[in-house]
Amino acid sequence: MWRATGTRTSHCSSHLRVFTHHSRKRCRYSTSASKPDEYDVVIVGGGPAGLALASALGSKQALRETLRIALVEASDLSKVHDWSTSPNTFSNRVSSLTNVSQAFLRDIGAWNEVDRERTAPIEEMQVWDGISDARISFSASEIGLEHSEKGMARLTENLNLQRGLLRLLHKIQGVHIVDKSKVHSITSTGPGTWPLVHLDNNQTLKARLLVGADGLNSPVRTFAQISSFGWAYDTQGVVATMHHPPRSVFENPNTTAYQRFLPTGPIAFLPLSPTMSSLVWSTKTPIAAALKACEPSVLARMINAAFRLPEVSLQYLYNRILESQSLGKLITDSEMRDEIRWREQSHAVDPNSAYSSSAFDAPPTTPGIPPSDSQMIPPLVTSLQNGSVASFPLRFNHTEAYIGEGKGARTVLVGDAAHTIHPMAGQGLNLGLGDVECLARCIEDAVVSGGDVGSYTALLPYTQERYFANHKVMTACDKLHKLYSFTAEPIVWARSMGLEVVNEFDSVKAALMMTAGSNPRMHRSSTNINGGVSRTVFDVAAAGLQKVDAANSAVRAIRSGILGFAAGGLQAIAKAASDAREKDANKMD
């Protein structure tokens, strides 16, 4: 799509830095190892983070006129730019974009290039414990977004976002894109010198600032000699695109995200359209492999069961599938149907309730009056989109620094190159976009002040702002994953009690949602050094709790308990709530 090779020569017009297959303009370069092509910013990686950074820099006229910017990607980006599919087909890799992320994309002009028809708002969330059924719900109405198109977040396919970013780059023509070219090696002549990026097409790029947006196995991070810490989870993520009946006129539309925390890992149901949703199921590696190998109809039945049946029956079904496969055969659809029916009967599941899977085998009918509990769980999955089932390993990984020093100077990491996170909260891409927004701001500040965009001084504010903000979210998700893997009764009681107590404090839930990015930042100056929401906005959300003296202690307990996800913190929440009620009672007396 957009490609060039070698070192730029004088006959190439300087403004033709983006080349498209539509215009068929090509600029051939002569290769010269002694004269690498010099750029102020070289971005390695054409995923969402890399494209977003290129777009953010290219969208600013002052930066386009001042900086030479290049983006290197190993794959063929023309396939992303030309990506097209039917309205009733969705990619299995989707992301939940917070309103903060959407505001950033809107600010750089990329959100207008995203196909809005292929996105869906999340207006409510239902999250519950797979053992105790303790539940917490979040709603857009709790932060004043019930009449907004935004909701709390918006689901989109990753390819839809990438295509939108590429469309923007095509329009602004401020970034030189080198695709279908892998990084062969990165070298430097000494500390503080400009890194040399050697590509497999014999082209060499010399970078004043080298940005690694190149994922977990980042060549830029390797060059910068930035170490990382982390571990592989003993779980795999299973994804699929699911078909289900539309919600009836008596129910809310399909704009609710559901997540159930099972001891084997959380399962999430994310809305894409009135009749389609996306699955993200984190479960033990053997179970994930077994589920992926099943017939699609068997997997669909297991998805329904995972949101409905008690844990003891789910464990039985896991063992049943694993046992069949160990004998060299796969459990059939009829066998799974009979197993689930028997399990539902043994648990006295009302066949007319939403927790019954009997409608799975019933002929399609026009939706009538739904069961009273229909909004508590997602609609029954009837089938899976062909070819959409896939799995991937899950990891926790965080680098010890975001900017290089010494021989690795003039390098900076963003997105998955700097951090990878468990997908349970859907924050991976949002953290990456937060990195990009901050780094673009630091680069702009350096240009405006006449500084060196690749210097340690120019990059230091980026790492100061983003490292702790990212680590906070990553640690919370990691501890949450571990906390819900326990089945011991005291721990289940503590986490369930904390969850139910927090569910009673609407203002605290609103504050937590806003801290997680559900409400867009009003202005750059309204963000604090940790990347959070301004104190003014937080105070508005917490106004309801400020009526009692115990509010601050409750908020602190919740932040340490829910965001720390330790049993002691959960007990502190319960105590804070009890103290608040007692003080309220004393005031009334």
C-alpha cells in the first residue's frame, strides 16, 4: 500500500511522505548504507498504538512542518486499509474504548474515520461472582451519560480502528509509511547517538527518536536493553463472535456487557449489534484447548452454561469434555445437551427462567414478554460465526523503564512493548492510547520549546506520568484475577461482601467508573500526573458521599480494597460502610 525503499534522493517531492495504491505514486530510492535516511521520529509497529501515535503527530500542522516522521510495519498495511466485511460479520478481536480514549481519537481526527455502524455502546455492566453470585452493576446513568451516544465505553473491532487511523494518515499525508518491511537490526555508534534501524529491504533509517510500538517481543526494547518483569498465566483467552436473538421490546437493547468471575477465569459477553456479541473467555489452558476443539454448537452450549450453571456443574462439564477427548473422541452436541438438561434439573432451574437453556433447541419465535430475570444474564447464544473461534496465551509483563539510556538512548516504548495486561477489564488498548496521547504531548512540548524530541529531558514527563498510571491498573487486574481464583469459603465471603457493599454506593461506583475513563477529560490541564480524572470531576461524582463524615474513609477503603483486591481491603470496605450507617443513624437521632 504505502511503501518506499532505500535512501531519499532529491527528485522525490518532500511532501509525498505517504503513498497510496489509489494514486499509484511511487518514489524509488537508491540504497546507500553510508547515508541512512534521517527522521526526527521513527515509529516501529503498525498496530493501533503505532498508528495512533503517527496520526497524533501528523494531525498537528506545526509538527508536520517541523518533524520528519516515519512508521515501519512488517505486514502489508494495504490489507488493513482495504479491510471490508459484511454488516453481519464481525472480527473476533475487539476492544472496549473508554470515553477518554474516544475523546483522544476525536481530538486527532481519527474517530471520524472509524465506521460507527460497526461499533456499539456499553451502557451498562453486570459483573458477578461465579461461586456466591454476589453482583455489582455499573450504569451510564450513574455518571450522567444515560442520554448520551457515548455510554460508558464503546466496542469496536481492532481492524475497524486500525483502518480508520490509516484513512486519516492517507488524508493528512504527514507520515512516511514503510510497510512489508521487517526490522533486521538496530544499532548505534555510541551513547546518545541516533539509533540506526536496519530493515530487511536494505533501507536504513536514522532516528532522532525511536519509538517502540512493536508489541511484546519488541526489537526496540531489546536494543534499548530495557528489562521487564512478568509471568505467563496458566490460562488462555478464548475468543469468538456469537449469534443470539434480539432483545424484546420489553427489555433494554443489547448494550449491556456481562462478566462472570469463575475460579478457572472470567468469561465476558460484549455487545456488537442487536443480534451479535463478542466472547472473551479466560480459562485454564487444557480447558481452553478442549473448548476450541469442540463442535461450534457444543461450545455455544458451554458458553450459555458458563453464565448460568453453578460452579460444581461447570467443573463436571469441563471434566466430561476433557475425558471424551482423552479417549480420542469429541463429545457430541446431543450428549452435551443432555448433560446440561440433567444439570439444570438437578439444580431445580425453572425452565421458564432466563437461566434455562431450553430455548436453545426451541424453534425461533417472535420475542414476547421475557422472564423477569432476563436482564441479569446475557441472551442465549444460538450459534458461533464460522471461523471466529480462536485462543491466545495470557501474560502479565511490565518493563522496568519506558525510555532507554546509554547506548539505548533516544528510545521510548508505548503500548504492548511496555506493558501487557490480563484482558478481563478490557484496558490493554486504552492504556496504550493513554501512552500515545501523553507521548505526543511531550513531543509537541519539546518542539514548541525548541528542545530535542529524543532527549531524556523531553521524554522524562512521559514516563513520570504513564508508568505509575499503567502499573496501578495492571496490578489491580492481576490481583483481581488471583482473588477470584480462590474457592476457600472465607475468601469468597470477604470478596462477596465487599462487592455487595460497593454496589450500594452509587456515587462511589460513579467515581470508580470515571477514574477508569468512562467520562472524558474536559481539558489537558484537568488531568493529573497519574493520568487520572481531574479532582473537580471526581468531587462531583463523590458529592453524594460527602454528606457523611465517613465518606472519605469509605472511598479510601474502596480504593485499597477494590483496586487492591485484597481480602483485608474488602473487610475494610464493609467496616467503613457500617461506620457510615452508624454515623448517619446518630445524626438522625
